[in-house]
Amino acid sequence: MTQPAQSPRPEPDRDQQVDDTGDGDGKGIYWVLKNVVLGPPVKRIFRPRIEGAENIPELGAAIIASNHLSYADWIFMPLAVRRRITFVAKSDYFTGAGIKGRFQRGFFKGTGQVPIDRSGGSASEGAIRAGMKVLERGDLFGIYPEGTRSHDGRLYKGRTGVARLALEAKVPVIPVGVIGTDVVAPPGKVVASLASPTVKFGEPLDFSRYDGMEGDRLILRAVTDEIMYKIMELSGQEYVDMYATKAKTLEGRATTGAPKKVRKSDT
């Protein structure tokens, strides 16, 4: 199995600090949520179908790269894996006050979230650093390469952060296709249907042939496209060679009649 990189993790810059709160703790809360509070009733009610769970390594670091249809993805996908998957989340979720704030802090820590401050600098850089820290611990790091939820059920172009992370950490990528979560919980609704979603895990993707090329943008794009192709095969979605954020902006401008001028996105 490919091992995590041994090189030191780069220091956070002044514009984008990674909050270490929640890194590695909250495991007791996670266990209770998964095995007592949320997991059993969710499984009984929705009866999710799981395929390819054997592709998740029992030990060692790996990236779990999934399509993103609904907020419910982070419920059904982790339930399919015995190990904890760590994601990144807005730091706001970890700093709230009052009863709601305490509940959010406990919930997001317990479900394996790592907070990043997105108020300055690049959020993607914060996510990369947080991901490296998780992978260096030998854990599973979950990422949605599209960067945001699909607004129309199609699969959109992946951001190259997933490729950079895989090459820098020297870990395999497990592609995931989640199907039907947008039926269970479409945008704007908590639960709309009791349909059974499906979570498909593909075989690990090894990119060791690109060792030392994490600074090459063409290589990063090629690796990302390979990951997205595997996700497309698993999910059965129609692929759109456009970033989801740009597609949403274009759709919004078409609805309002505003000029279709879109800021050029980073790769």
C-alpha cells in the first residue's frame, strides 16, 4: 500500500490559518453518532445499498473522492465505511455560541470534520493543508472534487486540489459514486423521500507514476480528470466539462436575464 509522504507539512500562511480544533478528537462522539444515535435508524429507514466497501483499506492513509449531490452525502457515505472519514468544514461551525453552538461544535468534531478559516486567502489551500495533516496521521480524508453540490444532478469538472493532495501525500485515491441522495434530500429540504440511496466505492487509484510532478498543472489536470472519470462510471451521471460554480452562475444569470459574464475560475 502506498504510504503517506514523510516530508514536513508546510506552515500555514498569514492569510489562511488552519484551525487544529477537532483534529483527531471527538472519536467517542463519532462512535455514538454512527452506531447508536444516527446510524441504526438511518439504516433501518433508508436501507442504503453499499457496493465495493472492500476497496477501503483497513489501515493506512487514503483519499475518498466522491461526487456531491446532497448534504446527505456526508451521512450515507461515512455509514458505509468502518473507519472514520475526515472532511473539512467552515470554522464558523466550531465557534458558535449558546446551545446551538455547542451542539454544532460537538457534532462537527464528532463526525470527523476539520475546521478551516475561509475569511482570508484561499480556502483550497486551507483544505490541502488540513488534508495533509489527516493523511500524515494515516487516516482517511474525504473530499468532493467538484467543490460544491451539483445543482442539477450532473457531474461537473473536478478541482485539481484532489490531485495535488494525492501526489504530495503519496496516497491512493478511492473514487466514490453516490446515487439517489438528491432524491432523499434535495436542495432546500431536510428529507423529501425515503428512497434508498446507493454508495459505490471503486478500486484504489495509484498515481505513484507521477511522483515528483505535483507542481505540473497538466499532470494535476490529468490526474483529476482520471478521478472524475472513475466517479462518473460509478455514479452513472452525465459529465459536464465545466466547474459547478460557473454552471450555477450561468444558470442564475439566464434566469434573471443578467449578462453572462463569469469570472475565470482557477484550475
